Amino acid sequence: MTTTTSHHLSPAFPGRAPWGTANKLRAWQQGALEKYIQDQPRDFLAVATPGAGKTTFALTLASWLLHHHVVQQVTVVAPTEHLKKQWAEAAARIGIKLDPEYSAGPLSKEYQGVAVTYAGVGVRPMLHRNRCEQRKTLVILDEIHHAGDSKSWGEACQEAFDPATRRLALTGTPFRSDTNPIPFVQYEEGNDGIRRSSADYTYGYGNALADGVVRPVIFLSYSGNMRWRTKAGDEIAARLGEPMTKDAIGQAWRTALAPTGEWIPNVLAAADKRLTEVRKGIPDAGGLVIATDQDSAREYAKILKKVTGQKATVVLSDEKAASKRIDQFAADSSRWMVAVRMVSEGVDVPRLAVGVYATTISTPLFFAQAVGRFVRSRRRGETASVFVPTIPMLLDFANEMEVERDHVLDKPKKGGEDENPFSEEDKLLADAERLEDEETEDQLPFEALESDAVFDRVLYDGAEFGMQAHPGSEEEQDYLGIPGLLEPDQVQLLLQKRQTRQIAHSRQKPASEADLLEKAAEARPVVTHKQLLELRKSLNTMVGAYVHQSGKPHGVIHTELRRVCGGPPSAEATAGQLKERIKKVQEWATRMR
């Protein structure tokens, strides 16, 4: 059997793993294992979507290498204290004893290795180097991208594990927003001259979804009106999802997440209704709210207590009892857990099925890790639901769930298609805003005044469904009430039917009752900050060309466009208004030819 053919087998193939190390291996685990045994590489990078079973693969391989005397001991490096204990527990179940409390000195003879953190390696790299030099060692680098979190961590890992006999790197998200090289990862140069990480074996979300290894994810997006006061005393109002500057998006986002407004209570109540529906098919299903900071986490827990009548588990990373609380929540059947960052990756709580993304962290890496907490499937037909604010970049991430990414080591070449043409403008804008406020983003240079919530749309498998609806309305309930046990194609069909029904119901209502935008999600595109800048750039280019053609100054043409098309100056115009002006100036230019 080859690696290629293994993709077509049942996820549970074979019935049992060789060497008695596990009850069964999934097809991708078996395929990756066979590729490793055939090639016998010193370094091996396995990229597998969160929830696919990287730990089982790695420990099965470790057992094989120990059994065949290729290595004599194992070192597991994990991102957090909780995860190193989780690794030690998983290893013990297949007969490999790892010490998760190891700090220095000789290892007790009862152990076959240690489980440590990247931070721990960063503090004492020579300790781990000496251990690798003394005995043949397999190093398992869990979520290897963390070795690029800081230059010192990367250098420490390089120094500590350079003498290792074998190195196995694992990740579910092999991309980073920076260009720090990740130790022991191979980079290959593409036709565009840019080096990208190269995996030895990849098992993406799309493949895992087709195999029933992970759950399909339904994203429920909520918009709403936000109002806040800047440090300068100006009151600003905006609606989530409307085109606005990058800074305004950030402030509107934070206003939505403020516990004092109405957005968060309404969204948490909706998420709890969804959890109730999911628990009809998955009785022990749990929910997780990912918060920005500890104060917000505590306030969200209070709101959930009012909504559910039950106390939520609060997990704060600097508390000693955090790991115990996660383990307790994983084992019981309580409804909600609220955490800051501790459960964003790697933590195994398979019953998590409903999530609320209530944080302003906006990197694709963190978003993918966060969503990864909900996709682990225990039986066929389970679905996951994640609630998000209508923020353009988050909706982009949600629509790109199945896109496989690699870590890009080089910055895009000048003029290349990956280059951000607005990076300089973004930097100038950020500098100007910083000078005006003399505050950093972390200092929250605004006061959230009020917010409300509106159900906006459902995102699933790259498509968007639904019309806007008030919290508590029948239209919202239509989407919150989707069964928690459905096959992926059934989810798509049901969403299409519910949108069709909602549109038909909307047409029957008098126009006077339409207090929300009565358009389907696909007809209400969310425009990103960069797309808005691109439209402004296109308008300015068209106006510049028309200046030479007509002999009129730029200002006169822009004023005339505003008079004819309506709306504010270009810097404040919406995407629709900018497109209308572009169309109008093109029309004028055509007439003069």
C-alpha cells in the first residue's frame, strides 16, 4: 500500500496499528508512518489539520523507533505547560513514560523521555543538548511554528536539538505572519523566487472533512450599530461590516466586545440557544468563549450565568489551577468555558462544539488555531458552530478554512502579485493616528458607549447564506435551530432552503416593516479595508486620466462627481459610492473620445 492509495481508505484503516501501539490508525496516520519508515529521514515535517490526530501519529512513530532501537529516548517540546502534561498522559496510554516535570539533572530510570515547553528549552538549551549527545534521541516538536515566536526560542531549539538522532516536527498551522525561519523546517524556492516551507506529509482540513475525521464548521456572523468616544472627545458611530478605515474597524470591533454593551449579551444568548439545539444530538456538547483579556473573560462568565443559570468555567493562563479546570471541563457535561488564550491550540476537549470568537486577535494563525478547538469529530455527522463579529478579515478567514498555507520565509518581491500595494499608506495612516492620539492600540484610546447586535449571515464551505434579522426573531431562530448532527452536504442544502424561505417571507411583508437591509448575504458583500483603498486608488487613477483628457483640475472633477453621484468626499465614501463614481468618470471619458 502506498501513501497515495491510503487516502482512499476508511479513516479507521487499518483495524489495528502495527506493533500494538494503538487500537487503530487513521488512513493518513498510516500513510505518514509508512512514508517515514520507507524514507528514514532525520527531519520530518507532518502538517495535519487540528483534530486529525497528530499526537497518535507521533507517539506511534516514537514507539516504532524505540522498539527498533533507532533511538533510546524521546523529548517532546510543546507550546504550554498544559500541553506537555497532555502529551505525557497520551504517551503513558501506549506504554511510553515521559516526565512532564523534568527540569534538570539525570532522568529517573522509570522514564523513557521528557516533555518540556519551548520556553523551558529557551532557558536551558545546553541541558537538552547534553541529553541528546549522551543518548540517541527522538525530538518531537509539537506546533513547530512556536519555535519561530522569538529569535531566542528558535536559536535555543537549534542549539539544543542539533545533535538529535531524529526530529519530528508537527503543526496544524504551518504559516506565520512574520518571516522568522522555523528550525529544522525545509524551505523551497518557488518560481516567484520566494521560499516557502515544505512538508513531508500533509493532511488538510478538506481531506479530513471528506474522511469524517473532523466536523464541518458553520460560522454565524453578527453585525450591529456601534458608538464610541475617542480620546479627543469625538463620538463616532459605525455598523460592523460597513467599509471603514483599519483604525475604525478595530475600534468598532472593541466596542462590540465591550461587556457593557448589548452586542456581547445578545450573541452569547444566541450561542447558548445554538448549544441547546446541538445538545439534542450531542448531549455533552460544550461551548467555549475566547476572550481578549482576563477582565473581559470574567465579565462574559457573569453574562453567561444570567443567560443559562449555570456557572461557566473560567480559564486564566496565569492561574495554577488552569490545567485542572480544562481537564475537569473536558470530563464533565457543563455548558460553557471562557478562556483568554490558553485553549487556542492543542488543548484536547473533544466535546467542544459551539464557540464565540470574542477576541480582537486578527491573525490567520490564531483564528485557525481557535477554530481548531471545535473541529475534532467523535462520530459521523457532528457539526461545529462558531459565532464571529462581522469583521471583513474574519469572514475572509472563515471562507478560506480549506486553503492550505505554507510559511513564507521571504518578503514578497517588489511588484509581485503578493505585495501589499497599500503598506506604505497603511503605515502613514497608523503613524498619523498615533500622533493624534499619542496612545498605542493596547491602551484602548476610546470609550465604548453602546452597541447592539443583528444576525448578519451564515458562512459555510465558502458560501454565504441568510438575511439580517433581530436577535430573538423567528428568522434568527431558523439558523440557530439547525440540527447538530448533519452530513456536510445536508448542511449546505438546509442553509439554502432556509435562506429561500426567509427571502419569500420578506417579500410578503409591507415595505414599512422592513427596518433591516432586506438582501441575501451574497448580495451584501463585506468590503475589507484594503479593497476600499483599492477602489479609492482606482478612482484617483481614473480621475487623473480624465484630467489630461478634459484639462480640468482634480478637485473640480471630484466635486462634480460628488454633485452628480451624491455622497461624502472620497476618503469617507462607501464601496458602492466609489464604484458609482468610477463608472461615471469612465462614462465621461468615453463621451470625449
